[in-house]
Amino acid sequence: MNDPVILVLVAILPSIVVFLTAFYLIRQFIGMRMGERIGELKKEDHKHVLPLRLQAYERLVLLLERIAPGPMVLRVHTGSMTSRMLHGELIATIREEFDHNLTQQIYVSDKAWSKVRQAREETIRLINMSYEQTGDVTSGTELSRRIFENVSRLSHTPSQEVILALKEEVRRLF
């Protein structure tokens, strides 16, 4: 019974149990502190990123309002324009407005950005369709009238639908 191996085990075993218990407790404590710190960092990050995200949503709503067919036609059309000139100016305005706001996609969801792109494409399609219905030899006033007629047939303009979706995303931020 006085075997040296057993005596060594009896002497070392309590030390091993104490070491493993201390190791486990320290690891749990460090993990908990890391979780708290990550939570604090996320909160701090949220304070700085939230205003940028809200600004991006605001800018995208402004973009959608500016490319809505009705207001855009009223803003761009001058009395001396031909249908071709007005068509070109409307398409250029949409592209310019969109290009000016490309960076906003960083702050919004992929789904929201996809909807903004879709609204742009549908608005261009509406203008192109109206242009095809009038031809390029008519006046810009005729194209304007045709655009307003085509828009009046829609239940919602592409911009209006996306603005509603963006508002819903903003509500979920809070």
C-alpha cells in the first residue's frame, strides 16, 4: 500500500482538481466579460451607424421622389422641347440622380437597394413606353401628356411602392 505511484497520485490529484476548477471558472469569467465588451462595442457602433443609415434612407426617399414621373416631367420639361429631347433629358435625369446616390447602398439592406434599382428601371420603362407611343417627331408636351396618362393607369408609381417599403425598414430599425 505504500506504493510510490499511489502516494504521488494522492498528493497530485487534489492539485489537479483545484487547477481544473480554477481554469474552468476563469475561462467562464473571461467569456462573460468578452460577451459584455462585445455588447458594449455593438451598442457604441450602433450609436454612430444609425444616423448614417437613417440619412441613407432619407436620401433614397428623396431620390425616389425626384425620379417619380410626374414631378420629374414638371421639373425637366420646357416648352420648346421635342419629344426626343424630353425623353433624353428624363432618362439622363434618372441616371444622374441614381448615380449620385449609389453609395447609399452600403447602409441599406440588399432587398431595399434592389427595390430602389427596380423602381429606377420601371420608371425608365414607363418613360420609354410613353416615348414609343408618341414617337420622336411630336412635341415634348405630347410626351408629357402620355407619361401622365400612363402613370394615371397605375395604382402606385414604382417610387411610391418602394418608399413604403423603405419606411417599413426604418420602422424596424427602432
